[in-house]
Amino acid sequence: MKPVRKAVFPVAGLGTRLLPATKTMPKEMLTIVDRPLIQYAVDEAREAGIEQIIFVTGRGKSSLVDYFDLGFELEVAMQSAGKSLDKLDCSRADYGEIVSVRQQRPLGLGHAVWCARHIVGDEPFAVLLPDDLMIGQPGALKQMVDAYADLGGNIVCAEEVPANRTRNYGIITPGEIKGRATEVLGLVEKPAPEDAPSRLGVVGRYILQPEVMDIIGRAEPGAGGEIQLTDAMAELIGLQPFHALTVQAVRHDCGDKAGFVLANLAIALDRPDLAPLIEDYLARR
Ligand code: G1P
């Protein structure tokens, strides 16, 4: 079985749910405490053994790719001014190979993933949606890569979603349950609550086999008129092993204003330098 070495980050979206902040700023560059949202997902991928980071970007998203370069001019300027580089430590890690490819038209998540097909080639790959900030030890993708060693095939990260929220997720028809893994018998994108086969929703982490790319290549638009990753994945069911994994992690939907604020709070409350001030403020409120 080939290892999962590559990860696709679809980051071309307009971030309309976070307007006006995202008018001139990629949502992935908005900060959660002191680092951009995208860094959490990239760090999670690196922890899971990912060697190649593939950004599927679009217009106005270049700062996101630049962020992962060493800030050479900045470092030289800071050093010659006698300033410490400590604050940059978390962004000076070895990020492996960074590749970016453009999604030139907003045709949906499936299409975004397909834009990376030539870079992914003939090997299994991960997809991370940075909006879904996952806080776990080890990280969500590492837990999935570990499960992949036993299960192979395709694995989506999943969690129970409220019954009235099925329209926001890909929803799973569950089969046999083996520990944290559930066999996937069907997938449907954003069903109405009355049509949903369960409340088990796909959240933004995937391990997929390369065959999904050919399926996306001949896909017709699905829910919302977009080329859906969910529809292409559904075609793999029965042909390849397909599981949903419930990971031990807390998810924050940072594409949403409340989720974004909660993610900031959650991360800050885990930081000894920040937690006392914030706890004190919350107690007073
Ligand atoms: C996408 C997927 C959906 C998945 C969700 C997880 O939807 O299409 O299947 O459940 O991410 O966050 P989006 O949030 O881009 O509308």
C-alpha cells in the first residue's frame, strides 16, 4: 500500500460568510490567536507525515503561499535591528515541498481537488479543508493516516451533526461499525433533514485514492450547481474500501463568524500566556 505523502488544500474560495473581512484578505490568512488559519491545517498535515503541500488557489490568494516561505527580508531586517526572531519560530518550520495550482473558475470543491490531479498523480492523497479547524492530540489527519494503515481505500473524517444542519454537510449512509470506523454505504451532498440517511456528516479531512480524479473529470454539476467531491466519492463505494472515521478532536467551523470566534477562544484558553486574562474576562462577563 502506497503511503499518503501529498495533501491538497482547496483555498480558492471567496470566504463570503466572513465578509467584510475577506473583501481584500484571504479567509485562510485571518488569524486564530497569532497565526493564520491555514497554518493550523498545514501543521496538522506535516504531523501526519505529508511531504508535499498542494494549494489550489485563485485570484488574490498569493499571500497564503508566500506565508510558507522563509521571510528572508524580514529576518535580515529584524536581525540587523537586534530584534529576536522568537515570534517567527512557529512559521519557520520545514514545510516540505509547497506547490500551488490555480482553480480558474469557482466550479465547486470537486473541481478544486481535480485541479491538483497532475500533481497528485497515481497515489493516495489527503484533502484538508482549512475552514474546519481540528484540535486534537495527535491531530485529526494523523489519526486518519494511522487508521488508513489498517483500512486502506478511502477514509473521510466524520462527526454527528445536528438534525437541522444536514444541509451543510455531505451525509453518510452508515454500514458496519468497527471501533471508530464506520463502513460507508452511501454519500449524499447537503440533503434536507427529511432526506438525510443519517446524521453522520463528513467534515473537512479526507484520504482518497487517485481514481477519484477520473470520476470528477467526467462529473456533472450536483448540489448548488457545483462539481461536488461528495458525488465523485460516492461512485467509489463498492469499488474500493470506504470508511468514515470519527476522530478524537474538537472541530471549529472557521468559515462561520461564531465558529471563528470560538476557535480563537479555544486556542487562546490552551495558551498559558493568554488563558488567565481571558478566563478572568469571561468570569466577569
Ligand atoms: C464541504 C463538502 C461537504 C462537507 C463540508 C465539511 O462543504 O462539500 O460534503 O461536509 O465541506 O466542512 P462546504 O462547507 O464547502 O459547503
